[in-house]
Amino acid sequence: MAHQVTKTKVSLGPYFWLVTAFILVASAIMSYFVYASGWPIGLPEIAEPAPEIDALFKFLGAMGGTIFNIVTGYIIYFAIVFRRKKSDPPDAIGVQIHDNPVLEFWWTVIPTILVVILAIFSTVIWSSLQNTAGDVLTMEAIGHQYYFSFRYPKLANPVNNEMHVPVNVPVTLHVTSAEPGEPPVNHGFWVPEVRLKADMVPGLINTLRFTPTQIGGPYRIICTEFCGALHGTMRATFYIDSQKDFDKWFAKQGGSGGSPGAGGAAGGGAGIALANGNADQGATLFAAKCSACHSVNAFSDKKVGPGLGKIFSDPGHPKLVNGTAPTPADAAAIMKNGYTGDIGQMPDASTNQITDGDIANLVAYLASLSKK
């Protein structure tokens, strides 16, 4: 005759649900203050997407705090309720809970839901950063030991330790580190009030996109990567100007042809007199401007971008990164306008500070490599 096995109902202890209610109410109050306060304190939101990033961190703070309260609260509660009593024998075993499908279901489902929400939240913000619409100011920030320099379209020389941008104009900022002949040192670029941060790595171009929304300054630009003995002194200032004030500042820096305004990449590749290019001058220019990201070997010999040797005659390089044919005119168009795609970011001519004549020389040099 079979015996029926009955499961003993396990008690979670006295006042368990009262303690649970207390933890949840305390977490709700804490979450309210996280969202209602001016947190993060002392860091105004001066550009898009700072409000979205703050909302993400407030969500993380509220959820992380709630999980901390639940875990810590139950640990304290169970340690008190199920502590070893003086009357218990030395070999007493505490309450054993095994094979509880309901409990296992919920401790799997709830974290999964939170992770999915966080992934969607983060992806929406990331997507908005990658799809800046309309005209933009495209510029470049370079980390040196121990200072920052900033390159602007139509400005012959970089500006050291002072970055100005016009209000309400989307900015695409390419950041990198060092130049030929300088020590290859990593730096970090961070403006706390903008909320965006990127590593500045030799031979690598990282891109930040933001839209200034509030006139003001100076704000801090901080190096966040230890870069040597004077790392703590490596700071620059950041200003958001009205368009009129920005134009005045830009003119004082020696800007030619007016303010860079919107659209750092001007025009198309057409109109460049490629027949006038000089291969020898192009070789010198390639070493100064391009060698950090490209080799002159096969397409597969990638640094940051692909190898450009025999680019116009390499069977393994049937198309350029933008899908056009590997012709001198198409290559010139990419050099002038820049390109962003799966393979990475190619800054435009204004950001790279090269003229139409420079592009013609570079194309002539690449054509000479294709003939070897």
C-alpha cells in the first residue's frame, strides 16, 4: 500500500509580510526622493542628452536601492527570526527550503523584467546619440600630455584648453589622442554637465554627439584616464555661447570664411582638380594626417580603418566603405565629406584640416600605390 507524502508548510517567520510591506514602503519613499530631488547635485543639464541620461541613472538608483533594501532587509530579518536558540541542540539544522517553483519563478522573472527595461531604456538613449539629424558643427578634440587641443572647420590652428560651441547647434565631436611624434598616451574626455565621456586613444577616433541647450560657462573638461605625473592638472574649459558671441570668438581665433556654423563637411567631392595632384606631397600628407588610422598595405591590414594600398586595383577591396566604386573621384568625395558606417568614422575635410588641393595630392599618392 502506497503511503501519501505530505509536504510540511514552511513558515517564513512571524511578521514576515509586515516586514515586507515596510521594506516596499521605505523603497517607494526613497525612489520618490530620488526622482523629486535635484540629483545629481551641482551638475546642471546644459545639453541634450543630459536629461535622458539623468533619467536613466535615476531609474538605476531607484531600482538598485530597492533591491538593496529587499536583500539587506530580509537578511537582517531572517538572521533575527531564525537565529540559533539556546534550547536548540548543538547539531540542530535550520529551516530547509527546497524545490519551491513559485519562489524560483519570481526571482527569475522579476530581474529579467528589470534587465529588459534597462536594455530598452539604454538603447533608446544610445540610438538618439547615433542619429543626429540636420546640420551640425563637426570638430575634433585631441588629448596631449598634459593639455587638450580643439580643431574647428575653417580655423587654421587648433585652440588649446578652451572649447566654445554655439547654443542649439548639434555638435559632432571626434576625440582622439596624440599626434605623430608625440608619446602615445591614453586620455579621457569628460564634461560632467553634458554627461558624455569618451576615451582618447592614439590611432582611434571616438565620437560624441550632443546639442548645447543653455548658454553658460566656464564648465570643466576633465581628463579621466591616468596619463602621467601631471594627470591631475589636465583640465580645459568649455563654453556655450550665443551664435553672435561664438562668431566673435571664432573671428578672434583667426577663423577664415566666417563661423564654421553647421555642417562641418561642406560640399561634395565634385570640383576637386584631381589631375593636379602631386603624389610626393600626398605621401608626406598621408604620413601626417592618415597613418594613425590607415596603413598602405592590403585592405585587411586594418589599424582603425582598412589598409589603402592598391585601393584602386585591389580585388579584395571591390567597393569603398560607403558602397561606391573604388575610383579616385569617389575616394576624394569620402575625404571631403567624411563617412560614418559599420566600419567606423571617417572625419570630413574640415575636421582633418585638409584642402581640396590636399585631397588631390592624397588621391594621387593612393593612385601611385595602386600602380606598384
